[in-house]
Amino acid sequence: MCASWWHRLAMVIVIACAGLPVAAQVPAGSLQGKLGANKPDLALQYIGTASSQDASPAARAVTVPMARKAIADARDIGFFYVRIMAAGYGPVAPPPAGNPAQNDLALWQSDPALFWSRVDAMFDDLDAAGIRVVPSFVWNPLQFPALTNETVTDLITNPASRSRALLQRYVGEFIARYRARPTILFYELTNELNLQADLDLVGRCRAVSSAPTCVAQGNFTSWQMNGFARQMVRWIKALDPAHPVGTGYALPRPNAFHLAAQPEFSPNGGDLTADSPAQFRNVLATTGALFDLWSVHIYPGDVGPAGSEAAAMQMAAVTASNHGARLYLGEFGDSTLSPYLIAMLHKLGNGMVAYASVWVWEFYQQSTWQSADLTATPPISLEPGFTDAIDMLLMRAAGGQGKQALPSVRVVLTTPLPCTALTGPADLYATASASGPTSASRVLFAVDGVPIGLATEVPFHTTYTPAGQGRHRISATAYAGAASGSSIAPVVSGAAATPCGVP
């Protein structure tokens, strides 16, 4: 009954549906300087390979403005930092020749100066917004093996492997270039690598995929992962002793201790016996050795042996502290203002963790026009206009300044890309937000200045059917109260369309 007004209510007084006063549950500013957001694709948006794009000028004409909008929106919330994929995600298998869209590091391999200049632009924009960054180096363990025709086993277990050498080359260049920037908060080695240890990844892959897609996959044990981590942490600290290094691990599996002793790929199969609290703490201590920040990712239902999500976080925090480390809640979040989300924010305010980052901020994983909030049920991507109630709660916890006195409307025409050839009916999409006291509430789409559709709900969308051949200008103008902002893209229509220049 309340869902229709949740996304428009300024949550600073009462969450009527839950019957919970926000001020009592999440004190204002309780996570100031600690709360961040996962924005994994941020660097890829500057490079041009985000949203499955090909790094072309037309793609970057959309993905870079989307990145800058995400940074500005994050500043409004009060996020202290963003957590990103430092090297991207793909490939997952050796990339086909001439298909850079499957290789996020293709530009680094072919033109490193241009590649780094695009990452420089990300750092400059983050600095201008006062937002710091947590770069995660091994988001997808398949990436570097796939680029060197090796396997994940080679990367993890063989310090002399080609994949390890390529990883170290990339990380070395990244750290040398950015270690003196004020942007770096800390480094993170992996993303949930611990959830892959001790599983039969090769067998699982072959059971559901064709052999070519599994060629870079490999099995490894927790002990081999720990050896890899120790070697990499020592190396990173030698390059930059000034910044901490975190694990990037998720909350250990409920049977992590037993599975480490008897992995899934052992002759008798994996031991799935549930771990005791002592064994849970042992796993944390073993995998966290040498790291400054122990990471856990906790979503609804991730309770470990503690009985609740908040108790699992507290158990992990106390264990880390007892070993001279700090806890980083690298991922948490929910799609609604659930008791879990409110309880986690309230518990985080007591100082038990060093940092905490919500999942996930304006994440357009597959396309420029459809974010994860529209491809999942319930939604998981946080974005102004779509998750306003959660955004307001996060803003309160972060102590964000919120809306500015002088409004600024941000809008990006996310599809079609500039210079697209339209040969039939086309979907037009835009994403919009505002820094002023009123949210972006409508977007007017026009072709050559002639209105063709008004969208008043997220996702802002209309359709357009071109007539004849020629060159046109599609615009999206967003309105927030009396303020407005526009985004324009040239396109061509018809089989004999004229050339088009990317703005």
C-alpha cells in the first residue's frame, strides 16, 4: 500500500510503512567518512567498454557523461568513495581477434598512453567531486589467464606464469601512476576470490558450457589462494607502502573450513559440514594474513554461524581487530527499505567497521540504456528517481549535503549512440537527476527540435520512427521544477544516410 509513495517521500521523519523513525534507527552522519558505493564499471565508462560497448568515440560520447553523472549523483548522497574494477572484467576466454568489446584491456595492450589518459580523466573527476576510490585489481580471476592462454590455476599457483606477470605489470603501472594521488583510499586485491577456492570450477563450467568458454578456468585450494595473496600483498606494499591493502573477500561460506580440508574436486567430493564459530574465525584469520583490511560481503541471509547478518559482521569485525586488522564491509544492500538494511546501517554506525559500501550505484552492465535496476526483480541498482527512499536513507547516514541551493539538472541520452543509423522504429532512453530541491520528474524527447514524446517515469523512454533518409538531431531535455538540462545526439536514417560526426 505504501510502495507508491516510498520513492518520493523525504525519509528524514518517518518510514510509515515500517513504523520505524529513521532518526532513531539511522542517526544523521553516523557513517560520514565511512560510507561508499560499489560502482564497478566506472573506469570502463571512461575507457568506453562499459555496457558492452566497443570503446569507439560514439560509445564514449555516452558512457563518459554517464560516468560523470554517476559521480555527481554520488557526491549529492555524500558517498566518501567508490569501489571499482581497476582492470575491468573481460575477457573470460581468449578474445576473438578484432573484438575489443570482449577485452577491457585491449586499449591498454595496444595504446597504453591513451588508455591511461582515459583513466586519468576518471581520477580528475573524482578529485573534483571530493570522492576517493578503492580499486579492486582481480575482479574476475579469468581475465589475465584468458589474455595469456593460461588457466586460473596458473595465475593462482605459479608466480612465474604469464598470467601472473601480466597482472603484476598492470598493477605495477596502475600503482606507479596513481599512488601519489589523494584519490586512492586503499587497494583491494580481489573480488570474492575466496568463494571460488576449493570448488570444482572446471567441472562446474563444463557441465553448463561448451569447452571453449571453460578454457581459462582452473581449480585451486584455499591454501593456494592464501599463498597467492601473500605474494601479491608483499609486492603491492613494496610498490606503495603508504596505502592499506584489503582482501576483497566475501563472507566465508558456511562450510569454508571443512571444504578447505576436503575440496569439491577431491576423490571423495567436498566436505559440506557446517563450520562452528571457532572454525569461522579460523578461516577469517587464515585468509586475512598480511592484509590491513579484511573484507566481508553480507546480503540478506548471509549469517554464517552467528545467527544474523549484523552478528556475522560483528563476529568478523572482532576477529579482525584481534589480529590487528580492520573490517571493510565491501558489499551490502537491499532492494527495499527492509529491516535488514536499516539494521545494518544502524549497526555500522557504532564504529565496528572501517568502511562500508552499498551495492550497487548506477550500474549499467549490459547496455547503456538498461541498468541493473530494470533487469532484476526486485531491483538492485540504486539510482535517483528509481530508489529515492533508499537514497535518502543513505544520504542521512553519510551526512551528505544533499540538494544544492542552485539546481543543476543532469541528463544523458543513453540510446541511441551518436551516429547510429536508424532503419526502423527506435527506442530512445535517457537517465536524469538533479542537484536542486526538486527531483528530475520528466524528460521531453525531440527530433530536430520537434517534440515526439514526454516521459514522466523512470526509465525515461519513448519511441521514434524515422521518415525518409537524412541526418537528424535527437535531444532529451530533463526538467526539475523550473530547471532543465539537455543531451543531444546526431543520428542518420535510411539506407543511404549521410555521414555523421560524433560530437
